[in-house]
Amino acid sequence: MMRLALLIVGAPILAGGAVAQQQKIGDPPEASNMRLVGWNDLQGRSAYQPTIHRQGDRWIAYIGHHGGTDAVAAPINSLTGKAEPNGTSIVDVTDPANPRYLHHLPGQEGKYESGGAQMVRVCDGATLPKGDRRAVYMLRTFGSEAHEIWNVADPANPALVTRIAGLKDTHKSWWECDTGIAYLVSGVPDWRVRRMTQVYDLSDPAHPVKIRDFGLAGQQPGAVGAVPTELHGPISTGPGGNRVYFGYGTDKGGMLQIVDREKLLKGPAAPTDDNLRYPEVGRLLMSAWNGAHTTFPLPQMPIAEFAHDSEGAKRDIVMVVDEAIQNECREARQMVWFADVSIEARPMMISNWTVPEASGHFCQRGGRFGAHSSNESMDPIFYRKLAFIAFFNAGVRALDIRDPYHPMEIGYFIPAITDKTDKRCVRGGGQDRCRTAIQTNNVETDARGYVYIVDRANTGLHILELTGPARTVAGLK
Amino acid sequence: MLSRRTLLYAAFAAVFLIATAAFSAYVRWDVAHTPRQYDGWQRIAWPFPRDGWDEGQAWRGHGLELYVRPKLGFCGNCDTGVVEDSEVDRVTDIDLVDPLFVPLAPGQRIHVTDLVGRSRLYRLRSRGAAQLAEAIAVSYRCDLVVAIVVGNVADEKLRRTARRFLEADPVQDWINGQLGER
């Protein structure tokens, strides 16, 4: 009798979706065709970009961090016992099962997006045209105020080489190791946007040479009228591909801009409307609901379905990854898009992919749910075969992209939370309601086939490997 | 045949569900029926095309038009809020009112209730040489509240009238609801 009444009351509530699968400490990770190999807590620091670099017979992970949190503004560096504002973690991952934390290089004081040292790229001095052949150079942001280059030949003892300062913001830069050309995402005073591009020649890291400032026409100093969407970050294909793909918009009003690299580097540098338009060869406007966080080029993809067609059997593809910003789905879904840019003046979205929300009731788990970024390594081990997408509370997702017209998930890994995992709150009824969930923020791969994911909610670095059919797709034994 | 006790429990359950549904309907009705007139202001339809943000409120009164809406998560720096004029140019809806807007002068620090940010005056080129607007951007944590006042905003008295209305119940109740009843 009582049960019948409870059923009458309870059934609609359950049907309404109260069956949230919130993570709890002690729960195992959730995985399919991916396996945890090793873990490091990164001293409980909120993580952004990981870059994995081979130095001799060692493999070193450089991991950029956001600023601290309200609860812990400057976590303790366990190597020194001192409280340090979040900066760059340097971890020896030669043995991926036992990653060794080597050094923490402090960043700018500040919390969340306002401090830290989010971005990091690494080039060998022997590869850079004018670098010290014995050096290994780490380019990183220093909060919102500077870009820095450090010599990390001895990764446990970085030495500052140079600093490009006087900025009001920084973000997701790109550095061509074979030429030294860097596309620095900066906030330059007088520009009308928080973030634009400073193009530098960093072929001799000790002596940076500014080439030009770049952005969309209307963003430059002195322009009037509507301000075009601000930059998130570029990826260059270098002199070989002669293209730079710029992603604008992060989570709203997105745009993929295709730029002729030669014209960008050698064209007139003064930031006028005409000069800023000159290097552009195409652009793809996205919905006002989606932005472009990562624009990852996949040129000359053979499309099996088109193999017998007289034209277009190979397509130039750019994978565009949006960034989810709001907790608990309080925005339009941010996901992964594939653009066919073979005809550069008329790029076209051809497919998209998202984690099915119902597969984990992710909107109720807490924190952000949606895409954030992809791996950016172009090492042949995964390039143009598999892509790895950081999907916040849905962990990392492995996509088979061999047919970009029909991307397909072939694996995933959602790490377990720990006592260091930070809560994420939403506002309702005048109060904060907080939940704790994994927030996989960024992902990178190395040439050995390991996958490195880092957590925005302070859960650290997880080193993964593929298993089963996913391994076969990558051609791994 | 159900017993009397079962029927009683079922009745309680049904009353609970009906009450919940009624409360939910009332909340929706209340939102939909926010006063459409207040102190010389008349609520009008949001006139701008759909974009990445939810529609805002639009009002007309005292020779002015006022457009206001929150933009959740849009604050460039959650700690400092809106501190530069270029941010006012970029984050407000001044481009919807006139994509050819021209700033008239440097902006000013402003507060709307307890939210702090900046305001700036503009000339609206596409509406004729004399048309002016004031753009306002204030922040709460990482969320923005942006407003545009169109009309003779060179008149400080009229600007004050618009700001008083921004701080009045019809606008503030709605904004606080959007911001999670901060």
C-alpha cells in the first residue's frame, strides 16, 4: 500500500532524471578501451596545457596551470615545502607507470584564469635555426602579463632566457620548432580585444624579433564599430603547409580563419583593415552558440567512400573543438566539428560529434560537460587516425577520425576523483549548490602512444594507454 | 480492491503532485507577467535577432529606449570585472543597436545596485548624427549584466532616470533570477 503511494510520488521524480551518477571518492574510473598506466597529483594544481617532449632518452611532461583557487591560492610545492602560486609542473614520464615530479616553476599570483602559467610549448635548441644546440627551450605564458622562454635542458633546474612583457592577457600560443616562428596569443594595450596574435621570430630564443600584430579587421587600435569575436588560439602547418588556422570565439560566435602563412609573415605589418585582411584565404563562421577553442589541421585525408571519385578523394579537414564554459549544461552544447576546407574560400562543416549526455547523465554530475580541447601532437602514431578530446566531466574520449565525415568513438576514460578534486558550484535560489566531478581539461599524446590528460579541478595528471580495438586502429601492438 | 489506507496515501501523493505542478505553473506565470508598465516605462518586445545569449528585456519611456540582459560567464576577468573601455565596446549590445557606433569619450566607472563596471557614451552613426546611446557593463563574479540606453543620454538627468529604472524592481527581480538570485 505504502509502496504504491511511494511509486506514485517517486516515479515522476525518477523519470525527471534524478538518477544522477555523481562521482564519489573511492569509485573506480570509468573506461572503455583505455587503461590507466600512471598518475601524478601535480601538487593539486588546476591544469591546462600538457606538452610531452623527448629529451635524449628521457620523456618530460611540461604542464601549464591556471591560477589558484579561493580555498588554496598557492598550493605547497612538496619538493620545497613552500607555498607557490601555480605555474608550470615539470614531470619525468620516462616510466609512465611511475611519473616523477621534478620541478614546479611558479607563475603569476592570482586565482583561476587570472594567474598561473596556462600555456606551454617546447622546442629543442638543435631544431631551432639559431638556438643553442645544447638547450631545450620551454615557451610559457606568465599569467596575463608575459610570455617567457626557459632553458629546460636540465628539466629540474630551468633557467630563464627571455621575457616578452607588458601584456594584459595571454593564452594558447603556437611555436614552430623548425623555423622558430611563434604565434603568441596576447592582450596588447590599445587593441580592442582581450586576445589577439603577436607574431614573433623566436628562432634565437635569447633575442626575440617582433614581426607583426595580427587580428580580425576591426579589432585593431583606432577601429570603430562592432568588435569581431576575440581569438582563442592558432595552429600552424609551418612552411610546408603554408597555412595557419586561427580559432576565434571559445564558446560563442565561433570562427575558423584560414590564413596564408607567407602573406602573414611577409605582408605589410601595420594593423590596418586592409593589411589584416590580406593574408586571409578563407573563413568559416560558426553558430552564435558555439566557439572555436582548438583548430587542428588534418590535411590530405583519404576518404574511403570517395576513393573512386575523379575529384575530392582526399580532403583537407580541420577539426574544430568548442569549449564548454558553464557548469551543469547551462549553455548550448559545446562539441567537436569537422570542417572540409579543401576549397578554402568555401569551407563547410561536414560532421560533428558529442558524448551522448544520457550515457552518463553528465548534466547532473557537476562541473562542466562538453568539449574543451584535443591533442595537438602531429606525430604519425595517432595523426589522422585517432583524435583525443578532453570532455570535462566525461573524461577523455578517443575518436576514430579516419573517416572525418563519420567520426566514431572507440574508447574513453573518466578518472576517479580524489580528496583533492575541487568542487564546482552553480547558483540557484540565492545559494551555491556544489558538486565534485572530474574536469578533464586538456589532453596530449607522445610518440610512444601514451595519452596524457590533466584535470582543471586539481585531480592531476593521468597517463593512459589504448587497449583492445582502439589499439588496433592506431596500429599499436 | 484497494484498501482505504492505500487510497489515502494515493490521495496525499496526488495532492503533492498537483501542488508541485501548480507552484511550477505559478512561477512560470509570474515570470511571463512581469509588470509591463512601471513609472513611465513600457515593456516592449526584444527587437534584436537571436544570438548566442538569451533574449533580454526591452523598455521604452521618458524618451529613451533601454535594453538589458545578463551574459553569463562572459566576464573576461572574474576578479577585476569590467575595467576598460574596450570591454564596454566589445561585451555590451551596442553593436546590435548600431554596428557603426563611435565612442564619444572615455567611459566612466559605474555601479548598478551593488554591481560595478563601466559605462560609455556613443554616437549611433547609422541612426543619424544626433542619435546617442549609453552602454553599461557591470559584473557579478564571472557574469555580466549589460544595458544600452538609447536617446538623449547627453542629458545627465535622463541618464540618471534610466539608471534608477535599471535598479528598480521590474528589472532587478528579473536580473537576480537570471543570476541565480544572488
